[in-house]
Amino acid sequence: MLDPYVPILVMLGVAIFVAIFVITVSRFLGPQRPTRRKLMPYESGMEPIGPAQRRFPVKFNLVAMLFILFDIEVIFLFPYALIYKDLGVPGLIAMGSFFTVLVIGMIYEWKRGALTWD
């Protein structure tokens, strides 16, 4: 009953083994000459200024939301565009409601000012 999944499980096991093996071998065989400078946090080759954990501005969240909106739009609209004739009216209604949610998200982003360049 689960025979079709055996190759997938074997491939997953081999991938996990290879990953662990490569990390272990590189840990033992790789060069290890830590210095004070190498162990410092990297920030453009300069001394770190301020705390490492800072608050992100709200603008970052709006840009992230824009990315998710466009990403989801492309992921779901592209396959629909390929088989829209086979789906008929139920597919049109489903994609219409999906597109409506995306448009509402875009209107929200527009009202919040995420589409303006500063």
C-alpha cells in the first residue's frame, strides 16, 4: 500500500545522510584558526554599532505584505490561466473571489502608502 513512497523515503534518508556527513567531515577536516577578529559579528567590515536586535519600521511590514500579495497572485493565477477553459463557471467564481481578496489587499496597501516611493 505504501510502496510508491519507498523511493521518496530512501531519497530523503540519503539526503539527510549526505548533509550530516558533509557537515561532520568539514568540521573535522576544515581549517580552524579562530581569531578575535574572525569571531566578531560581521557588519560591512566595520565595528558593530548599537544592539543587534533592532525594531523594524512598519514600512518593512508593508513591503513584505506587497511581496506576499504579488507572490501568491502569480502562484495561483498562472496555473489558472493555463486551464481556465476546463474549470468552467465554478473555476471562474473561485478565481473571482480569490482575485477580490487580492484587490482588497492592494487597496489596503495603497491606502497605507506602501506604493509610494520615498
